[in-house]
Amino acid sequence: MAHRKVPKRVFPRAKEDAAVAKTATETPQTTDSAYKLAFQDTDFLLRDDLRPVRFQLELLKPELLLEEANIGSTFVMYGSARIPEPGKAEALVKSAVTPKQRRIAERLQAKSRYYDEARKLAQTASQCPLDADGKRQFVVCSGGGPSIMEAANRGAHDVGAESIGLNIVLPFEQTPNAYVTPHLSFQFHYFALRKMHFLLRARAVAAFPGGFGTFDELFELLTLVQTGKMAQLPIFLFGQDFWRRVLDFDALVEEGVIGENDLNLFRFVETAEEAWEKLNLYYATRERSYRHRDPSTQAAAG
């Protein structure tokens, strides 16, 4: 037996059988949808009964491709799809017709600097060296759309690095921005699975000014960490004036609906340099002020 090679497999691959199935002779039986291989039958896969299978597929496909891309961790960047890049902000103000439109345009123009900050932060994160196992760390990951998301992917592109885009199917067209790496550009049907992939590899998160979508993603993250369902990680809120204007964190503490210690879940920052410095400090020293519910420190305090 030593001279004989034992085969690795004895059954044909699904891809091979799928190709053979397409060559079937046309008969009343073979042309009926019931005869299609289940995984080639789109109408079957789209049935309401198959929702659990679609959940599994949306979890599995990006997971396999990200693993094959050797991505160990990500730096996730959330933010508005409406904030213009600085070069286009003035045109937005000039196009305003009413005083109200002008006020809103000027506010967006004031926030356009965060486009540059997201881009710079992505440039820095994308130059992080491989770890001891050869895995890529702090790979930039955005929602794949315009504005702040575009800035994140663009920053990675600036330094010749790959980046991830997690798009979602919406009633209106949402094309991935031009800077997302094509083989790391994913599209989701389920918001829940998209948000799960945002966080599975996240080891740092930056939330720039944004609306409902940004709030949704940020507060789910804060809830997961607050409740101990997810380990703590650096969470940066860019633009303290914005966040304190739209959210009264201190009032939440005063109302008793969150604890004062919950305010340690995140840090306000203004620049990419500041965020990166705090990230390095966090992972180098595990700065005590970041520890939210570390059982070892609680035990020591008791």
C-alpha cells in the first residue's frame, strides 16, 4: 500500500455536480423547478421558510472571505453619509435656497473636517504591521457608503492598503464607494448580520458625527460592552461638541438609567492623532480609566 496514493475525497464537489446538473436532457421532469438542486434554486432559497438558512449564509460568506484574506482585526469607522468632504462643502452652502437650508448646510460644512480626520485615521491604521502570526491588524472597515465611510476607505487606499465595506440593500440605490477593496466589498440583506460583522473582528471603533444609522450602530456596541456580552475595546467619539449637543450623557446618569462608570466606555477625541495615541495607550498599558467592568479590578477594590 505504501506505493498507492489514497484519494483525498470520494464524492464529487458540489461545483462539479452543479455543472453536470445544468446539462440534463430537457424533459417535463427536469425542467420543473422541483428538479433543481436546492442550492441552485433561487426561488426556493428566497422562501420565507428559508430565512434561517439565509441568516447562516450571510454570517458565513463574509466570515470565510475575511479569514481567507488573513484579517485578524479591524478598526471600524461609523459616521454620516451626508457630511461632505471639505472641497465640496462650500458648494453645498451656495446651493441652499432658504435660510433654514443654509443653516443646515453651514453645520454640515463645519463638520466636513471630520472627513479629513477619518481619512487620516484610516491611513495610520492601515500601516499597522502584521502580528506574530502574520495576521493583518486594524484593517479599516466601514459601511461602504459615501461621506465619512468613503473617507475611511479612501484613507486606506491612499497608503495602498485594502479595506472592508459592509453595504446594505436599501430601497434606494447604495453603490459601494470607489475606495472599498472589491474582494472585501460585501452586501447584506439583514441589518443584524451586517452589524454582527462590524463587531466580530473589531478591536477599535471610531464614531464620527452621524444620524440614525450611526446612533444605531454605536448604541448597540455600547450596550454589548456595558452588559458584558462583548469585551471592552477603545471606542472614540469624534467631535465632543456634536455628541454633547445631540446627547446629554450626564442627564442619563442623573436620571439613573445608566451608571456614572458607563461614561468610561468611550472617549471624546477631535483628531486622528489623538485617537491613535489613545489606542496605543489602551493596548500598551490598559489604562485604568478605560476599565469598565473588569472583574479582577473589582475584586481588588473589594
